Amino acid sequence: MATLHLVRDDMRDVTVGDRRVLFHVPTSGLFELDRVGGALIDLFAELGEVSEEDVRRRFDGVADPAEVIDSLRELITLRVVESGPAVKRTKPPVTISEFPLSTVVLNVNTGCNLSCTYCYKEDLTTPAKGERMEFDTAARSVDLLLQEAKGRDSVNVVFFGGEPLTNLPLIRQVVAYAEQRGREAGIRTDFSLTTNGVLLTEEIVDWLDAHRFGITISMDGPKPLHDRNRRTVGGKGSYDVVAAKARMLLSRYRSRPVGARVTLTAGVTDVVAIHDHLKSDLGFFEVGFSPVTSGAMSAFNLTGDELATVFDNMKTLGLAYVEAAKRGVNTGFSNMHQLMTDLTEGTTKSLPCGAGLGMLAVDKEGDLHLCHRFTGSSQPTYGNVDHGIAKDSLGSFLEGMANRTGTDCETCWIRKLCAGGCYHESYARYADPAHPTYHYCNLMRDWIDFGIRAYAEIMVANPQFIERHVAPRRGMK
């Protein structure tokens, strides 16, 4: 047997109670290590290069030789153990020639009836001054989506702003048009909306329900926290109105679960109390948290210590998720649930998200942006709804992202779950969407390590939870 070595960059050895779990980086797969498998990993970690004599010396009289050989073959099959001296791997370059568009985000109005202090939108203004998308632009966006989505069973049209409900007449027109065009193409058209909730009425809620919208309400927690930043144009807190509208919505909405999205800013770190209020007091199905670390106004960005506190508190909330999962209960902590989904599905990424690939955002002029966060920014656009996607320039950008070299991402063990981080986060912090989000790498590694341990615990205690609550999630309509 030639000498063998451990491919350290392609694995993570995690201890969960009295179990050891191997996280296989290339596939995001999890494999439980038995006694022999764990001992082999220890041998490689200790010696670096391992010979046949090293294996014999370690296991003679300790383990069945056939069992040792089988375990070693499994590690070789996974390619976490390879022959010869350790050398830097070169991966084949990723080439992108197809753009499987499944989602368009329509920026229907740059105007908003709130004036949230931390808003990242560079083109934001009041509703009266907002730049509204015209129906022809929206219709061509739908046509482009359906054209590029041939072969798909469904597509999604997302309405965004500003506050999208300030242009409700357009949304109604687009829904009627998209449903008709989808029927003609044999493709189901789904709709999503993120709203501050202020303009919701019973009639609007019932109409959204009839068309099975996926709805997310932006709320920041109990009244003191919500009113701190989410204010009206006149400077008043919006909690009382939004909470009342949320309760009305949740009491009548039946077609799909409704979630809340929380923006965490400087001084706001108690995710446990915020989650408890939004989930238990108001009744949202799930609650997700978005920490602000790269906003244009640095006063609202979480400091390094605050961000660490946020992640510590998220782990506290995650432990509650695990204990509930053991009883078959989903607590509705969406950050944790998404991590469980990624581990269940074996998510592996060459790109951090679907921006520019499965999703494009459309502005008032019909220009195509990587995602909704870039509308109104100085970043390049990639075609328009009249002439289609500029596939050469978009492909060049995405290939550049997928084939980045000279970064810490190349050897990072969470690279297939992170892939460098959010483009807009990098753009806002470093003025470069290609720059890895180094400012929270360690926290993300710790969070995913925590998630692996949590997943392993759930699978041992109650695997039915994964089958019933996590695996079906992406198909939930």
C-alpha cells in the first residue's frame, strides 16, 4: 500500500455526545464514524502520511482487519483519504452557459410609506415621489421569465419596493396576466410579497389569499425595538399599526404560512425575546433574522462584539429548536430551519445564491439586476426585458465568482454552503461584490458547526421530524 494522507480541506470531524460525525465538504453529506473509522481519522491526523505498516501497528490485536480495510475503503471512496503526498488540488473551472431563470423580482415602486432608518435601498423615496413600474415593463418581465423557464413546472414572481402595496393596481394586473400566460405555457405561476404591512386591509388580504401569495412581513420585534427604526415618513413609530395588521392577516390567511423578517441593527441582539414575541404573541409561522453589518450608514451596523452576541443568542434559540424537534415540534426559527434544510438536501454551492442565475430583479426601466438589493445602485446591469438577458456579461461575472482564486474560501470547510457570501453584503462593505465576506467567516463556521451537531442530535432522537418538517419544505406551496 502506498502512503496515504488525509484531505483535510474536504472534511470536518465533529463530536456529538458520544458519537463522531464526518462532514463531507464536497457533498455537504454527514457520515457517522464508527470506532474504527474514528480511529483511522485520528491516525491520519496524528501522522500526516500513513503507511500500511502504520495501519497494521495501530490496529493489530485491536480491530478485525477486514473491518479496518472496509473503513479505509469508505474513506478513500469519499476521497477524504488519498494516496501519495498531500498536494494542492486544482478543480476544473466552472463554466456557465445556461441561465435557468425561475424567479423575477419586480421593483414595482421605489416609494415607501415608511422611512426605516437602516434601509439599504439607494433609490428609496416617498410613495408620491416613487418611480413606479409600468404594466408593459412588468408584462415583458413575465414573458422573459416564462421564456427562460421552459421545462420548469413552476416559476415565481416577487413584488418588491419600496413598499410594493403602494402600487397594488399594478400587482393585480400582473397577477392576472402571469396566471393567464402561465396557463398557456403549462407552467404554474407563484407569487411572493415582502411588505411592511401598513396598507393591508381585509379585502387585500383575501385577494392575496385567493392567489396564494407567499407573504413575509417586515417586523423588528416588540414595540420598543420595532419603533426604534421602523418609523413613518413623519417620524412616528409604526408598531401599533403593523401589529394590528399582522394579527388581522394571520387570522384570515389560509393558503400559505406567513413569516416575519427581522432586521438586527446596532444595539439589537436579543433574538430570543424577539422570536418569542413574533412567534408566540403575534402568531407568525416562522421568524428569520438578518443582521446588518454592511449598511451605508455605519451607525446602524452591528459591531463585532454585537454580531458575536447575536450568533450566541441564535444558538440559544437553536437549542430550543432542537429540544422541540425531539418532541416533533417546529419552533419556526427560519435561520435554523434553513440550515437543517441545507444539511438534509446536501446543498453544495459554487455560487452563494441564485442571484443572476435562478433569479433576476427588474427595475422601472426594465433593466436586469443581480438581485433586488442592487436596483438603484451603480453596479452593472445584465440586459433588459426588451432584449433579454445579457448572457455573455452575466456568465462572465458568475464564472468569475465561481472560479475565484487567491481567497481563504478555497480551503474553508464551509465553502460549499457559503461560497463567499452575499454579493450585496460585499458591495456595501467593500465596494466590490466579488470580495468574500470575511468579516463574519468565523461566526458562520461556528454557526454551521453548531447546525451539524444539532442535525445529528435530531436524527438520533427523532428522525421523523426531518422527514415531516424539513424535507418537504421546498415543496410547500
